[in-house]
Amino acid sequence: PNLYAELPGTECADKTIVIGGHYDSENARGGGSDDNATGVAVILEVARVNRIPGLCVVAFGAEETGLWGSRAYVSDHLAGTARFMLNVDMAGVSGGPVIVGDRVLTDDILELIEAAGLGSPLRAGTFPPFSSSDHVSFTAVGVPAVTFNSGDDPAIHTAEDEFERVEPETLAMFVQAIDAALRGLLP
């Protein structure tokens, strides 16, 4: 199942702004700290400091087994009409942080991060072949969507993906970058 939250009086449906990250991990092989407890931690913190009508925060289930949670969310909540979607998938161990997805949205976000003076190492990037994340479910229905990702982490999907490896400064960088993007993208 997916878990989602919204401000009272708003609905996670028509013309919302979605921020999300998957909460499942490769439980059979690893602890899931970077992939993706860090992504969920970032979206919760961004939501805590941005009480914006129309902001929908979603923790997707079943990303690791085929984006099932985000696909169901898009289908069940008319998310094809969302204004944009910001996804966070791994935000705790810096290995070349990237933004992957819609190129126009990526460029806008990078400009907003630069304008905020954050000095962020984020850049436009791609995932390796046969890799994906929950933003794809939104782009499939025409919603501009991106995934923020901390880059290569050889410990994901292994028993070494543990809390002690998470870098607080990397988490903070993602919170600041996504906060700047969210504030700049709103009217």
C-alpha cells in the first residue's frame, strides 16, 4: 500500500504538487537505509516545513518490485493532472548526486538551486540501463516529474546499506535543494 498525506481541505488529486519516495527496500538482502529510508526522511522534512495547499506527500510501496505503488497511485488519484512530481530515491550517501527525468523540469530546478545560492553538487543525469524510479509512473501520464538521487552507492541492495553509512550533510543538501525547487516552482 501507499501512504499519503495532505493538508486538511485539500485532496491528493486534481492540480496537486506531489513529492514522494518509496518506503520498500530489498529486505532480503539489505537494511534499506540509503535505498530508501533516506528518501522518505527527506520528503517528510520538506513537507514539515512547507505546509502548502495542494502539496501531496506520498510514500510509495512496491517500487523495488516494479513501481507498483506509484502506478496504483497515479491510477487511483487522477495524478495525471498533477502540476509536477518530485521524487527522492536515495539521498544519504553521496556518489555523484543527480536529478533524473523531465529535462525542462530538471533545468528549472537546477536554476532555482543555483539562484538560492546553495552551491549544490546536483546535476542533470540518467539512471543506469534497466533502472528506474517512481517518477516514471507520472511521466507516463504526462506529468513533468524527476527523481533526486545521490548517485552510485555500491551498498544498496546489500546487507551493508545500514544507518551508520548515511551522511547527514548529504541528507541536508537534498532537503535544501528540494525545498528551493518546491518554493521556486510554485506561483
